[in-house]
Amino acid sequence: MSVISVVRPNRRRFARAGGHLIWIAGLAAVLAGVTYKVGVLAALLVLAGLLALPLLLNNPRAAFLTWITVVVIAENTADWNISAFDKLYAKTPVYFSIIFLLLLVAAGAVLLDVIRPRREARMPEFFVPALVLVTIAMLFGFATAALGPGIAKFEALGAVQDFGFLLLPPVILVNAIRTTGELRRLVGYLAALTVLKSAAGIGAVVGGFTTAEVGLGRLSYLAPAINWMEMVYLLAVVAAPLAGTRLPRWMLWSAPLVLASFLLGQRRSFWLAAALVLMLAVVIASRRTTRRLLLPAVGLTAVMVYLAAATGLTGPVQGALIARATSITPTKVTTNEQDRYRLAELHNVWPAIMRQPLEGLGIGVPWPERAPLPFEFPFNHYFTHFAVLYWWMTCGLMGVAAYFLLMGTTIAAGLRLWWQAREPLERLTALALGLGTVGLVVVELTTTIVPNDPRGTAVFATSIGILAVIHQLARKRPSDLSPPAPADGTVHLQG
């Protein structure tokens, strides 16, 4: 053996060792700085994040599941007394919240995945027009604000984050989930998360872990994300037997738990929306969509929309569940201070929009108060409870068009895939998400969720991504798919 053959491997070994030492020294320096600045606990969290980052970047599905799990589990409202959750949505030294940074990690993982050889990049084709129009409306809203009264830096970056929660998940999912088996595992996991959160919501009410709302008592969940997930879950459970699809027993046994948590949320708008979409699910899933039922269905939808708009249904209840249910009448609007606020808000927002109806006010521009409000809350002048007015106020008429196209595309995709998808799981999931979006539109007659609420936006964007995946799978040849579901229509969900 020559001297050169001995020396060369040693040089390589020393080079690798030197690289490792440099990496460890850099990591130690970062941790030392973080420890000095914010403490030992934060430093340990940073260490865990740095160690997990390469693993997440190497696995898009794991990165996305980590993000959506944190979104679903971690509440961002003060009525849940777990202070660590709030920090996940707070501004970091790089401004964006930890939740949004996790989403960017998932997006980075997808980007690294699709640049590999023989890995085709995909777009959520059915939703591309709607998502592109949303992007253009967002840019229009920024331009209106910048050319008008101006926009603060925190408002601009906050809007980027809000719209990012809407635009990124569909692109991530359609590239990360490519087979029926992967879709089945994702849907099962989300169903299991819904059951887990429902149990936690009931436990929080019974154990007194939530903050008692004034005049309302303790609620399972005030934020809309979980209420919507529970509504979609109940839609699937109701539609499955009518469509001849067998769900796992654990989903059927958990349905009363999910229903109880949904009712304990005491959100009248969600109750009204659920009543509407559950009736529609019965009609559609049983395949009784004859002309005789078409007119009653349209009439029922009109009545529900009228009640939602006329009563200002959005806040939690005033007392017991029965009292809450009986308050869904237009004559009782003035008995609720929150309902009176929404009417007063409308008297301020509508004239402001009418002064510049084409361009709106712009993103990050507050509406002026000309009519007195019953009360104030932080940043209330940047927000309005009627979703269409919110999009109009922030992004002008282009925002209104983007909102209608986005919601209409999602509903159409759900109903279309209900008829066209091959697998029972895909069909049932598409129907539940499509009708769930109908319910969301009813809810947004009285409170703006997309894109104002980060968790609600993230969950809705995930549903768009799932529908985009089903659309991709429905277009493939059977030989390209995972093994089909059993012939009896049983759906095996792995959660």
C-alpha cells in the first residue's frame, strides 16, 4: 500500500470531520445567542426545530401533516387558557408566525421534491383560475392601499401571511399526495383529529378549562376552524349510509361526540348552516335529485340565507342551547349586543365602500367610524363580519369576483367529483367538502373567516387541496391508482 493511498482517505476523513465541527460550532453559536436572548426553554425549542428541519424538508407529507396538526390542535383564541398556543401565532424575529413558517417549510419540502428527476410538478388545475384571481385581487388591494393612504409594514406582511394560508396548501397537497392510499391516510388522519378535538372541547367545558364568555357560559370552541371540521365530519357520517358507503366503526361511534362538541360551540351561524347542508346531503346522497325536489331545495336555501343575513347570526349564545336556538329570528336581533354591533358596523362600512366602489379601501386601510358602535375591539376597523363586504373593502370589486369564483369553484368541484370520482372514499369526501363549503358561505354571511382567520383559512385551503387531489386521481387510468376499495363500498380510513 502506497503512502498516497493512506494519506488521501485521511484527508477526506479530516475534511468531513472539519465540516461536522463547523456545523456543530455554528449550531452552538446560534443556541448560545438564543439562550442569552430568550432563555433556555426557547433555545431547546430552537434546537428541536433545527434538528427536525432536515427531516421535514426531505418528506413533504410529513411536513404538511406537522403543519396541519399544529393548526388544528393549537387554539389561537383567548377562551382557551393554554398560553403556549398563542405564541405559535405571534410575530417572530423574522416577523412571520411559527405556524406560517411551518407552512413555508412544507412548501420548501415540495419544491425540493419536485425538482428531483422523474418527479412531475403539479398544479391544482381545477382551482387555478380561482387562485390566480385571488392573487391578482390581493395585489390590487396592496396597490390601492399603497397609492392611497398608505399601508403599514405590519399590515402588509400580515396580509401576505393571511393569503399565504389560502394559496399555498392546495399547491402543496396536490404535489405531496399522489395516490389513493396516501389520500385515504390523510383523510383518516384529519377525521381522527376532528374526533380528538371534539373530545378536548367537551372536556374543556366539563372541566372548566375554557374562559366563560359574558352571558354565554363555557363554549367548546369559539374559533370557527373546529366548528367547520365538525360540520364536515357530520356531513360525511350522514351521507355515507345514503350513498351505500360503509365508514369505519370508530367514525360512527364518535359521531355523537362530535355532535355534542359542535352544539356546545353555541354558534348560531354554524347551526343554521349545518341544518341546510345536512338536508342537502340527504337529498343528494340518496340520489333523489329530481325536479320535484329541486324547487324545495332552492327555497330552503333562500330561507336559510335570509335568516342568516337578517338576524346577524355569528356570536355565541345568550344562555342555554334552547334559548340560543329560539333566538334565530329577525325580531330578536336588537336583544343581543353583538348583533347590534354588526348592524352598526354595516352602517359604517357600506358608506365607506360606496365612496370608492371600484377599488375599495385597500388592504390594511381602516374604515372610518361615522355611526356610533356599541363597543370596540382590537383592529375592528380593519374587519367586517360580512365576508363579501370584507373582500370588497380590502380588494375592491376584483376581490368580490375572486371570492365568488373561489367558493363557487369549490362547491362545483365537490358536487362534480361526487358524480365522477371512482373510489367511495373520494366521492364521499368530495360531497362532504363541497356541501361544507355551502355551509361556510352561509356562515360567512355573518363572520369573515377566509382569509381573515388564519386557522379557518388553513383548514378551508386544505379542503381545496384535497379536492384538487381527488380531481387528479379521477383523471388517471385505473392502473395508475392504488388498489381499489372493497366492492361492498367499505371505506378504510387510516387515522
